[in-house]
Amino acid sequence: MISFFRRFFQSRIGLPIVLAFLALMALAFAASDITGNTFGGVSGGDRMAVVGGEAIPIADLSVAANTALDQVRQQNATLTMPEFIAEGGLDEVVDQLIDRFAVGEYGRKYGLRAGENLVNSEILKIPAFQGLTGAFDEQTYVAALRSRGLTDALFRRDLQDGLIEQQLLRSAVAAPQLPEKVARQYASLVLEKRKGEIALIPSAAFAPTGNPSDAQLAAWYKDNRTQFIRPERRTLRFAVFGSDTLKVNATPTAAEIAERYKRDAAKYAASEKRVVTSFVVPTEDAAKALAARISGGASLESVARDAGFTASTSEAREREAMSGATSFAFAQNAFKAAQGAVVEPAQGTLGWYVARVDKIERIAARNLAQATPEITTQLSQEKRVAAIADLVAEIEGEIDGGTALAEVAKTYGLKVETTPALLANGQAFGQPQVQIVPQLVPVLQTAFQMEESEPQLAQVIEGEEFVIFEVARVDEASAPPLAEVREGVIAAWKRAQGAIQAKQAADRILAKVRSGTPLAAALAAENKPGFEREPIDLERRQLLAQQQGRIAPPLVLMFSMAEGTVKSLEGPRDLGWYIVNLEDISTLPLDKEGALVAQTRQQLGQALSEEYRRQATAAMRKELGVTRNDAAIAAVRKQLAGEQ
């Protein structure tokens, strides 16, 4: 597709953020940990909004914003809060908080309730509140709420709202059916073909050649600092150790070897294994008759085949193992017979066995001296595993007791290393070529939730490899000093100045095209380098298939315009302005696309549920009345963005 569309996706986020955030607190336990910050200047008693006479505390907004950001970070680990806010994430959180609160209040207004017992039963189901036994643990519950800055009352209120929402909306939006006539209308859109052209008026073509003054640059940077936010970075100290690092005495004594030999005497006694080929028949008479034929010289396999059975050969088994696989009587008879002889028929659970002893393996007894190498290896492994487990528990105890990582490392002879400043995705900040040690990969997410200088121990390979790690330094997400990014800020300033003139040029071109001038001629009249124009002749389904959901905004605009119209669209981050000229719309016949209609009906049926939900929620908000505290919301916005 048109090359300059790709530039849109070079931004830090690219696509508009679509939040799956619905429950304020309940979903928080399925996401990453969140912080319960207290914001100066916005007291916990302030109201974010009033819904039907009931206030939503402003403190809920900060908790919800952090929760939503954590969820989005599952796809973009380095996303910062200022970027999240700039992309409209906070606005979405505000709307969903109000919607959820409104549904709960509406349900209460008309007599719906979620009683204490029902709420308790929901709490008992949440895995995050279960202890080691798998049952609800009150201390775990309290700790989980505290770690997220929540109170029991606040959490219960949210659960109640969620349960009331289920009572109100679940049946109303479940499995809606889209009428076929409507589905045909939407299906025809998929077969729609649009022809036109798209041009880019780049800001760079109008950017000033000279640099701004220091005062101009400082003022512009102050107003546009969020464009230069550096994500949070953490420097880690760590020590990797394993079974080959820790010094333990795992050599067994002669007494220990003798004790193990005595315990496992049966293992070292003389033993015998036998391999038999057999088949099963339903009656004793049949078994004896067939065994007699085999004893007379006939092949067991041919006798079994003639009688309609299939013979099978077992692996070498001791008497006890053979008894368990067949029957006690058969094993007794098999171990009486000579090699190559026919076994006297014996009954099993499925019938009577007809068998031949193919091979006898006799293993001589081993005395203590002969068994010592094997026992020594076994005991050494066991003693080493136990000793390492004890040492690891000892190290963990010291860490839990507050011993510094450096002291632990010195005591146990471990090497302490330090990482460069790391991003949440594991990359070294400013050093993309640097790779962190593999042992830190599984603990990275935990490291970005820890406090500084509070070491933890983690198991990398069960029983074999471990890592002690701590956060040595935290560099919060923030815009750097102007001096560190001066060249980039100058380039952005020039682009921003060029964008103003690019907009004026786009308006001139737009007016000319609307008056009948071809787009190519209108572009040429500007006499500027760097303009790009590309013809578009595309079906909607081709667009969807090629872009896989990442559809550039100019194409989205083209497929929503009226035929014969031309429009302009601002590009991201002062890239420039697009001119979208739609010349013709045609639609392929729908008669031969029955499968497409059915598919469209099914897909839109799923979207219909959400549409019904939105309409119902909007009606509830309207009936209850919603008053937003925009000043308090703006204060939280500034605090989260780091502007105060």
C-alpha cells in the first residue's frame, strides 16, 4: 500500500488504543500490579462525577488509570502514562467508570440488589485471594487490596455494580440476531470498490531552514514535552548461581552406602526376567487344545492366526510385573516353563492364556562391593539436591531478613553484576544491541514492580539454577532536559512550524480540487518538493485482508466518504496533511455471495451486543443525570502526566 502510510505506524503507539477495561477493581487482579498513589492537590474526598446524586470518588480515577495502563502494557511494555493520556486512554477510563457506576445506580433505583452473601461468594471465587491450600485466605485478601490501594468497601461496591450489571444487561444483550436485510446491506459494503487518489503534503517541505532562538526552543519544548517522554528505566543488580556454583559436600559415607544397600536388598538380589509370546482364548478347553497343537510342533503364531487370534510378544518381565499385567496363575506357570517351551494354559481376566517362553534373562546377585558405584552415584545426587535446597533456603532466609545482596554474595562466593538501564521489554535503554542475561528474562516483570534495594530470589531452572536480583536504580518516565535532546527538539520544532504552512497549502489544494482542478495539477501549482500522490483502486475486502486491521487513517477516510468528494486529514506528530480525493464508488453483485452474507450476519451479531450495551448505558446515564467534575479530572490528568 502507499508508502507514506507506513510512517503513521512509526509512532510509539501507532494504532488508537482500544481498552478492554470494564471492571475497575475486579479485573485489576488479572492484570499487572497497580500502585495506589495519593496525588497532592486532589484529595480522596473529591468527586470525579456525580451520577444520580451519588458521587464517584476522584481517587477511583487514578487507580483505574493505572490498571488500564497495565493492561495496555501487555501489548506495549514501554508505554508511558503521558503517552497513554495523549492517545485518549484516560478519557476512555473516565467514560467507563461513569458507565459502570451509572448501571449500578440505575439497578438500585429499580430495586435490584447484590446482597452481602452474593458478594462474599464472588470474592471466594477469585484466585488472587486464595492461600496455599487453594481456599480463601483473609490475610491474602487484605494484602491484595492494600497492594492496589483499595479498601474492602470500595472493592465490594465495585463487585455489587458488576453483579447488578449482569442482572440488567446480560439477558438484554445476549445473542442478538441481526436481520438478514440489514446484514445484506453491510455485506454489500465489503464488496464495495473505491477509486481515487491520496496525496501527502509533508510538513518537511515547508519547514524553516534556520534554527529557533534559545527562547523559542525552550518555550516550545515546555509545551510539547510529552512528545519526548522517556519510558521508565530500571538498573538491576543480580547474582546468578546454581548447583555447580554452590560448594556442598555430597560424598556419601561407607555407613550410608551400606544402609542403602540393606534398604534396597531386593534390588541387588538375583532376579529373573522372561519374554513370552501369547494370545487369549475364551475357554479352557480351547486353550488346552491349541497348546497341545503347539507342543506337537506347530508354530504358536500360525496356530493363533488359524484360530482367528493375534499373538503378541511382551517385554522382558519379572514374575511380579508379569503377574500384574496378566494374572498370578499365568505368571506362576510361565516361570515354571523352560525356554522355548509352551506354558501350561492359565486363566486371566480376559480369558485363558496360550503362551510360549521365548527368552529367559537371569541377573546374578550383586554384593555390597559390586553395588557400591551405583549407590554412590545415587546418594551423591540425592545429597547434593538436598544440600542445595538447604543452602537456597538459607540464602532466601537471609534475604527475607533484610541482608543486602552484596553481603549475601560475599558470604556465599557469588559474583554480583549490574545491568545497564533496562526498559520494561528487556531492552537496554539507548543500547538496542545489548542483550540481558537469560536468567533475568523471567523475573523482569517482577523487577519493574519492586522497590529499590529489596532483593528477591527466583528459581530459573528447578533445583539447578537461581538468581538473586534487586533494583539498584529507578529512572521514572519523564522528559529529559532540553540539552540532552536538543537536536531532536529542533527537528520537531521545524516540523511543527512546517505543519502550519502545510495546513495552509492543503487548504489551497483542497479548494482548487473542489473547483474542478485535477489533484496532480493542484499539487504542482504549489511548486514544492516532497509531495507524494498515489492512485487508489481497491475493494474493501482487499483492504481488510492486506492491512490485517492496521488500516491507515487516510484509507479509513476514503472508505467513509461520499462519492465525488475530497477531504483533508492531519497526519500524526506533525507529519503533514493528507488530501483524499474519492472519484468513484462501485459495488460487485451480492447474489453469488451467500456465504458472505451469513458471515457478516454472524460477525455483526457479536458487535450488536456491545452496541445494545452502549445504548442501554447511555439511556441510564441520561435518566439518572451525570455531572462531571472537569476541574478534578484535569488535576488528575496533570498529575498522571507529570505536569505538576
